[in-house]
Amino acid sequence: MKKALVLGAGGFIGSALVRRLKKEGYWVRGSDLKYPEFSETEADEFLICDLRNFESTGIVFTTVGDFDEVYQLAADMGGATYINGGENDANVVSNSVLINVNVAKLCVATNVKILFFPSSACVYSSYKDHATCIESEVYPAFPDNEYGWEKLFSERMYHSYHKNLGLNVKIARFHSIIGPESQWKGGKEKAHSALARKVAMVNDGGVIDVIRDGTQTRTFLYIEDCLDAVRLLVNSDVTEPVNIGSDHLISIKDYVLLLQSISKKNFTINFVDGPTGVKERECSVEKITKLLGWRPKIDLQEATEKTYYWIQAQLEKRI
């Protein structure tokens, strides 16, 4: 039986990855600062740990035999307001760098066979407001926030561990992953969840606030498609970073209108000032399609419906 360690297993993607690995027959240890918020973990073991602390993280890596795979999803992160507002830059950079340095060292020390690291679309340059994110065009580098700079640094660090110390690293650049159990409240939620929450909460004839003018564009990928791509990448010989996302580009205004049609509500959109990130970020999946034969299976309509109805149900539980 293969053994996997999932760091950040209390989060949206981490907890879903634990479920996927268990379905595939793995023995799984999860670790995070907290347990999953919206469901029970399916990990065989779950260790609460501050992964910024090297000694504590060393305990997480201690096992009988070596881990076949480590998935390093732990990070200080959030939505546009959290990572672009400026108030959290020091924590975003230092917390995640500490975690990744510890993980890299311990993967080598404990003979981990494969390390998976999820980077981000935020590594791409902010110079090009209407840019298709192609993996080879990440340089010259100029991410639009410290979160992106940290992710790019960590990519470089893991690549150095691969080059100098033989660590087998798989790197994916995630582009807006959505689905049930994604964070939808508390200030760290991503745009899709924040918008779905607002639509679920508004009454007929009401008003919802949307940051800027709604013309900024994004892509959204359903969680199960994301996990399909991750597993293909980990089981492949691919060593360079690849995008994992959808190439279906949609404006934020049109995404709100999609949510409106799903909710069957009538409301007015009020555009307000606030941090949003770059104007347009389109995900190219040409490389991962060519190398691994992967493309998303679940379209935006279905992915958004699943996410919206889950958030709506969470709100109804609170009434």
C-alpha cells in the first residue's frame, strides 16, 4: 500500500485530495493548523501542526518506512482582498517560505519519492493586463502581489532541490479552483465563493456589491477536474511546471449573471472600489493537454451550480 502525506489537509483542496487518495487505496496522513471545517477528514492519521516550525514538521514526516508521495498544499493564502490589500504581505511571504523550506529539507532527509507543489496563476507577470498564461512566459517575472512572488520563489527553490539533491518535484500552477467545501466566509474566500455567497444571501429585488466594474476576466476549474490533473502529473515523468485550470474565460459580471440564473433571483449589481488583481488572466492548458492528455470534463455551468448550491445549503444551516 502506498503512503502519502498531505500538508494543508484541513483546507479545501487538501481535504478533497485526501478523499481522492483514500479512494485510490493509499494510506494517508494529513496535517494542518486545523481540521477540515466542513467535513470529517478521511485521513488515516491527522496531525495538528504548525508547519513553520522545523521540529514540529519533522514529527509529521516521521513514519515507518518512507512516504511515497508528499503533497505540499499548506500556505498562507486567501482571496483578492486578502492577498492584494497590502496589509498581509509580510505574513503571506514569510509564513509560506518557512513552510516550504522546512518541507524541502525534510523531503530530502526522509527520502520522499515524489513531492507535489501547487504554485499559482499569480506567478505570471502583471505587465500584461490581457495575457494568456503560458508556462514558458513566466519570465521576465513581475507578479502583481507578494503571494505570487512567494510562489515563484518556492518554485525556484524546489527546482534547485531537484537539480542539486535529486528531489523528484512536480509543480502545477493552479487557476481558480472551485467546488463544494471551498471557503466562503471569513475574509479569505476567493472571488467565486464570495460572489456565490452574496447571491445566495440577497433577497429578490436586492443589491449585491461587486468590486470594480465587472469587466475583469478569470477562469474557474472544478475541484474534481483539478484532482484528476494532479494525479496524472504525479504519476508522470513531467518535471517542468504546468498550468492546471480551465481555458473558458468569463468576465466577473457575466459570472454574477450566471449565478443569478442559477439562483432564479432578480437583483441589481452595484460596482464598488476594491482590490481585484490583474485585469485579465487566461489559462493556457495546451501544455498539460499535450503532455498528459488532460482537459477539464466539467463545464462552468455545472461547476458553478455545484458550488452555489453547496454554499446556499451552508447558509440555510445557519438560519
